[in-house]
Amino acid sequence: MVRWACFLILAAMLGGCTTVGPDYHLPAAATINAPGAQGDFLSAVAVTKAEPLPDHWWKLYNDPVLDGLIAKALEANTDLRVAEANLQHSLALLDARGASREIQGSLNAETSYAQRSAEAELQHVQPPTRQIYNAGVAVSYDLDLFGGLRRGIEAASADTEAAVAARDLVRVNVAAETARAYADACNSGFQIDVLGRSIALQKKGLHLTGVLIRFGRAAPYELDHRQAALESSQARLPRLAARQRNALFRIAALQGGTPDQADMGLLGCRHPLELAQVLPVGDGQALLRRRPDIRMAERRLAASIARIGVETAALYPDIRLGASAGSTGAAADFLSPLTNRFGFGPLISWTLNRHAARARIAAAQAQSSADLATFDGVVVKALREVETALNSYAAGIDQQQGLERARAEAERVAQRTMQLRRGGKIAELPALEAERDLVTAEQAVAESRAAMNEDQIALFLALGGGWASTSGEK
């Protein structure tokens, strides 16, 4: 009867088993669900389109050199190697968690020469020395009636997905920083060329001014004025050259290399990056699905909610089914009926003092509230970064268009002035000044293009561009 009663109690408990703790659902009040987070961007301008951002945004520049640099950086970057190792660490922990649902087993065997104490045997005669042994095998299975193990696996799985997102976040930053360094190298080279033209014209103007002074057709202070302007222009060259070389060192570091491995051939790049099409930015809904930091924060929230179930399961009994068999005794009686043993039955453990368990539940709930706030903060930050980047990009486009118009006007003036000079209607120096004004306008355009590349890359980074979502990758 006792056996049947135990069996019925166990069957009832098995039939009533459940997974305690809250099931994860994205909170309805989360900022990501707000209407303002789902629609088109407020700062989208005519030079952008709502089409999805391509998996490899840097290919919009149609520059094979840039494509190769980013591909190499994604293969060898040290930060990315760390992120990949962290992902493998999370995968191993998830595998270990999954093993907790499997049948557990142990095997032991030992032997020794021993003599018990006479007084321990309540004797006054010394007991004999004999060889004894102990060997056995035991297996057990945790029924996980209240889902503590299942919630632990759920939390570990979410942590692994967060590690995937963290790896993707590093990829996004590596690609953006490589593109930014390459753009700096090319823009610096372009600005050096334009500045070189300006210096050549200033030297020519300085020579003509000296000739005019010798013939009494110009005041001596004009020479000092032009000399100061020339030296000011020449003083800008070292800084641009250093910026160009430093960009190559940054690229080498992003590729996991030392400064001596920097590709000095990139110093030959003399043209700013140019987009081959109108910039696609998508909308808020696509942004929130794509940005790795948002996916990482959401998965951490899911993990913290699963851990509430892990701690809640500690309020309930833990039941294991176990069996063991073995042999213990004198070596002379090895495997005899006198030494053989076996056992089978449930093992129930239940902590009756609930104070510590309830405190851990409260701590897990507080952590989930903090992770929800972090998740909301990441969403708000992402939307702000995109709107800010779009505003800067729009302002940069307006500025560049204005500077391009100014450059075009300066070019027309320089052409008309040169025609007048060839016709002998004006002196050479005014024509030279008009050509120098054109170069000055080109310098402003060159600086604007560099700023535009920076704005474009900042926008791509804010959009979380890189590749297709890998949230399901393991």
C-alpha cells in the first residue's frame, strides 16, 4: 500500500508539473512599440529614399579598394576575434545548460588496506587488517517539475543570441571605422593636391609682385602680404600629410596589423568617396530590427525574465529519480551476495526557509526592470542618432550645393579673366588672382566633400548597416 501511495503521489505531481515564472513577451509598454518609433524618419530629405539599406552599404561607393579593406578587416580585426570568442563561450555554456536535462551518471571504484579502531568496535581486541573495496554506478534524472532547468536553458539561449548581436555590433563598427579611415586618406590626398595648386599660384603671384615692385608699380608691403599668405598655405601641408598617413595606420590596426604593415600604396588615393546612388535609409521599423545593439538589449531582457523563473522554481521541491548498484566489502568477498547492493527511488529536496529564495526572485525582477529600461534607452538612442545623422547629412548637402555653385561661378570668372588677359585688356596679376579665387573655392568644396563622407558614414553607422540580420545564427 505504501508503494502504491507513493506512486500515486508521484503521478499526481508529474501530472501537475508546470513551468513557473513569467513567459517572455516583448512588453507592450516598451518604447520600441511606440508609433513614433515605427514610421518614416522625421529628417528624411529628398536625397534619401525609404528603400532598405543593403547588406553591405560600403558597396554603394563602388570602390573595389574599400571593399577589399573592409573584407580584410572583418577577417582579422582583434576586437572581432574577441567577440567571436565570447560567442563561442556563450555557445559552450548553452550546451552545458542543455546537458542538465539529460540523464546524469557517475562511476566510482576504490580499494584500500584498512583496520578499524578497536574501541570503535567496542572491543578490547585489535581488529584484523583486511583489504576492502567499494565500487558502484549511479544514474539520476531531474524531473524538472517546475521548469527551473527549462528556464535556465531559455536564459542561456537568450544570452547566446545577445552574444551574436554583440559580435554583429563589432562588425558594424569595424566596417564603419575602416571606411572612415579610408575616406580620410583619400580626402587628405585630394586636399593636398588642391592646396598644392594654390601654393603654386601663390608662388607665381609672389614672383609677379616682386617684378612690379622693382618697376615701381606696386607697394613693397604687397610682397610681405603675399609672402605671409604663402607661408600660411604651406603650413597646412604637414598636418594634411600626417592625417593621411595616420589614416593608413588606423586601417592597419583595424586589420590586426602593426604600423609597419600599413599599405603605403593607399597614399595614392586622391579622390573622395562618392555614392553611386541616392542613399537608402529605410524606416524606423526596419532600423529597430537591424541594429545589433537593439537586438542585444532585447535578448538580454529576455534572459533576465527567464531567470525570474529559475529563481521561482527554488520555491518548489526538486525531485530526481535515481538508481544505483554496486558492491562494498572485503576483497575476499568481491561480488558476493554479502557485498552487493542496489537502490532505486526518488530523491526529494525542498528548502523550507523561503526568505532567501524570495529575495533572489525580487532581485531577478529588479534586474528585468533595469534591462527593460536599458532596452528602451537603446531604442531612444538609436532613433536620436539616425535623426541627428540625417539632419547633419541634409545640412552638408545644402552646404556642398552652395559651395559647388560658388566654385562654378569662380570658374566662369577665371575663364573670362583669362580671355581678357590673352586679349591684352588686363594685366597678368588680376588674371592670376581670379585663378587663385577658383582654387580657393575648390578647397572649400574639397573640405565639404570630406565632411560629407564623414556624415554619410555616421549615418550608415547609425542605421546599423552591415549585412542581413544574424539573430538566428549559432
